[in-house]
Amino acid sequence: MKQAAEAKGLDGWLITLEFPSYYAVMTYADDRALREEVYAAYCTRASDQGPNAGQNDNGPLMPKSSTCARNWRACSASPTTAS
């Protein structure tokens, strides 16, 4: 995280929402407020909530994803010519 900050020309540490960074903070950070902030940001990173609300919102894709999953289950439950 320190190297990531230095690579971007920043002082201190750069905490991203990528899993290795998230996991390190959640496992080793003593600062409870920091852990809470990182946890909330990580859990809402692709939604209409949180500190980056709406930037990567997958909400509109969820109904389509559910439909695709339902269709796949229906197709995989039907008999095939191979059986």
C-alpha cells in the first residue's frame, strides 16, 4: 500500500478496494474507524450506496442477471439428447 501511494506520487498509504488491500486493512489495522470505513466502501463498491455511490452501480444489471440464471437453470434441468 505504501508502494502504491509512492507510485502515484502520494504521501502515506494508498488503500484500494482490491481484495489484497482490503484484507490487509481488515486483518492488521488497529484503527477501528479505518476498518469500518474500508468495510463500508468494500461492501458497497458496485452499488448505489457508499462513498463512490453510482460510479460502478450494478443495480440495473441485476434483473437481467437473475433472468439469465433462471433460464440457465431451466435449460440445464431439461433432458438432453446425450442422456
